[in-house]
Amino acid sequence: MNPLISVVVPIYNAGSYLKHCLQTIQNQTFSDFEVICVNDGSTDNSSTIIKDIIDVDGRFRMIEREYRSGSAGLPRNIGIDNATGKYIIFLDADDYFDVHLLEKLYKKALQSSSDLIICDCWYVNQDGIEEHNYEIDFNGVNALNKEVFSYKDTPDNLFQLLGCAVWNKLILKELIDRNALRFQENVPIVDDVFFVSLLYIFAGRISIINDKLIYYRLMRPGSQTNSIEKHPEAIFDCLSYLNDYLIKEECYDIIKKSLHNRMLALLRWWLMSVSSPKIYKELCFYYRNTCFPELGLQNMNPVNVDKGLRRFFNAVINKGPQISLDDNLQPDSRLIIYGAGYYGKHIYQKIVKNGKYNVVLWVDKNAKKMENQSIVNPEKILETEYDIIIIAISDDTVVNEVYDYLVDLGVNKNKIITTI
């Protein structure tokens, strides 16, 4: 008899985390599952770890590839081809999971007759500290006032509500097979964007679990940047593939606003992950001359652009390359970073890695609620000598509020920089 759930785990040199990952799957309170470990040419001890657990638990099996594919897309597709469960879930080899993950997702599937069930998660930083995640907009989902919904219930902000990740979703296998869905292959980092976006379109019944059931490890500082800088064009390959597919679907016109804002958000994130000034500028020109026109973003009505993306949109449309920090700052400039949310942390790590500047203060109005003791209240600005304050916040509305606050505090306007 086939299992109810197939768990697909793509693996490449995950030895440092793999045993913990597989143990948290093995110890699930729900037991009717199979685990397909697709070893994608690992050169570390991943294969040994997998074999050790196969020896004691017949629910695990391994498919080995001799050479690395370069992304998780191909191993996940191999997992789909070999899965025998009624439902399928794709988990990552460096993450770990609440022991009730499969039980709660399956229970929700039965209760709601949903073909796509999404759970909440924690982000785990490099220090092992669990942080709030930003994968699901629960306020937006709750505003629908529906236990089960589809894209037709929220076409203008579908992609903004549900995030890009594939690893927090239980999927009816028939949904995948009926629509011949597969992951994009040979596209680093964003190989799941196409697959997940189509899930949202084709799923007739989507439901959400508020419980945080997955612990997602954030990438090592620099590893994501390195991948992006090696393949700067990959984001366009991903988005154009998605756009070319959806433009043929009947739903395209009603989801276009949400789709375009998803594209803008991914393009901005991709750009802000780059640390090389040369690649940064090249990407800006590439966005303006190729990505925006070919994706249809060039003709977006500015009113339809999400507030948090308007500065980025205007920078590409009106100015071409956005001024980078290297163009705006002198070496050894003393910087204050305002903002310690997910985006602020990204900007902080990027500046620290750059090594050209001296961060003398990191401030956030919610500093008292944060575990990082180096983040302090904005009032400390008055006690600090600095050259520039960088507002590292993604929401334009909040940026404007912070800018006005700093000016009222007595900060010289010429010493304030905002990021895109």
C-alpha cells in the first residue's frame, strides 16, 4: 500500500545539518510517509548519513546522482517522478521540523478538503536564534474571512499573501500530475518560484495553518551573494519563464497586478543581495533595458505598484542605475544604520561584508524587544559622532516617517540616505 505522504529532500553537501533534519522527519507523530532523499552529487558525508538512517527505517530511500545539478530544481523533479504518496512535501536538508508537522498538515487537508496547505515557520539565523518569518501575510489572509480560498478570492495580492517558498506546503500529488508541474532546472536560488506560483493558480482550495512548524535556516552571510553574483541573469530567466507561461492563461489579466509586484519584489531583493558595485550597476542597466520592458513592468501604472516598491520602481524607470553606497560614501565613513528588521539585517550584513565603512551605531525603535544587544534606541544618535545615517527599511511609508523623525531630531538632511 502506498504511503499517504511523500517527503522529498534534495541534498547537496548538507552533512553538517542532515542528520538533525532527517531525525526530525523520522520522529514525526504522523507515521504513514516515505522519504525520498535525492543526493545530488554530494562530496561530503551526506550519503553515509542517509544510508545509516535507511538501515534502521524502511520509510527512507535514496536516489543518488553522480554529478551536482547546480540547483534544487532537478532533484525535486526526480522526487516528484518517484513519489508514490497521495500528498507530497518538499523539505530542505539544512532545515528541521516540528514533530507535529505532517500530522497537522494532513489533518488540515482532510478537514478542509484542500489541495494546497501552507504552514507558518521560524527563520533560524546563524547564531541558532529563531526569528519571526515573513513568508505569509496572515493579516491579509484573515481579511479574506475564508477557511479555504483560491486565487479568484484575492487576485490583486495573491502572491503577496503567500510568499515564494515551496518548503512549507503540503500538496495534493494529483494537483501536480494533472497540471504537469515541474521545477525550473539549472536556475540557482529561485528554482521554486515558477512551481510555487503555478500552484497558487491551479489549486482550487488553499488553506493556511497558523502554527510555526518549520525551522528554516537562513543562508550563511555571503553564500547567497556569491551565487547571485555568479549568475546575475538567473532572476530574469526565472521571471521570464513564469511570465511567458502565465500570459497564455485565462487568469493572466486579473492576476497581473499581483504578479508584477511579485516580480518587482524579487528583482529588488536580487539586486540588494549583490555586494559588487560593478555587478550592481550592470544589473540596474539590465533591469531598465531588458527585464522591465520584456516582463511588462515598464508600462505598469505607478498607482498599482506596492508602496514598499515604489522607490525601486521609480529608480529603474526614471534614473537607470540606482546610486550605490560606494558612489555615495567615502571610505571609512562612520555609518548609523536605522532599521533592524529582516531588510535592515540584510543591509547591515552587506555593509559589514563590504569592509569599507565603519558602522558606529545600529538603531531601531523596537530595540528593547530584540535579542541582539548591539541594536539600540534611535535616541542614541544624539550621543554619537557619524557621517551618514542609512535608513534600511523596505516600506516606503515607514521610510518617510523615519526620515521626518530624524529631521525633527536635528539630523542634517544631507546626512540621510535611503536604500531602494
